[in-house]
Amino acid sequence: MKVTTIIHPRYVETDQMGVIHHSIYPIWYEVGRVQFCDVMGYPFSKIEKDLSLAVLKVTSVYKAPARFGDQLVLTTQIKSYSKVKIEFEYEIINQEGLIINYGTTEHCWLNNNFKPVNIAKINPTLYNLITKATLE
């Protein structure tokens, strides 16, 4: 399953060169990830009642700049998953249809004591939705 999110860069997200600052892209990845969970049928707010999804790694490749006033399309999908980890991948396309950025985030499922957990045991409903989303 791929979920698309329209991103309208804000002026506050620009740097001194007038382009979107590199630190903003992981924030947009989070926007895509939260929307992905909503579309999957298990809102992120529901996930966080019992679990945490800790970030282990972020990659981000910058191909071309984005600017205030652009309309961007962020695509989010699951790249891989296990019973303890999940990896999302992202692609951002500008209004000319060019890929300007792509990246990944890797996460670990944690309980309220910050200990890694087996999501298939702790929340089989969520695990099944993740499995289904990777097949679509």
C-alpha cells in the first residue's frame, strides 16, 4: 500500500538560501507515516496508547531543492517489517514531477518501559494490518 500526502512547504521551513531546510524532511516523513497509519485503519494515536515506535535510523537523499510555495507529493509505504521492527520508505515529488527527495526511517516497537516487544504477540490486530498493507 502506498499513501500519498500533499505537502505545502511553509515559509518558516526555509533556510537562508530560500530553500526548505534539510532538517524538515524527516518531519514530513512523520506526517506521511501518521497518515499511512490512518489509511491503514489503525491511527497513530491509537498505537501510542500502548506502544512506542522509536526511531532507530533515518536516511534522506536530497536530489533537488523544495521552496516555499511549491506543492509536493509525499508517498509513504512500508519497505520491510518484522515482529520487532518496521521500516518505511518515502519519496517526494515536486510540481514538475521530479523526485526531489527520498528516504527511509527504521523503527523499533517498544512497550511503556522502553523495552523492545514482539508486535505480533502484543497487538496481533496491528501486525495483521501491517502485513496486509505490505501486500497491497
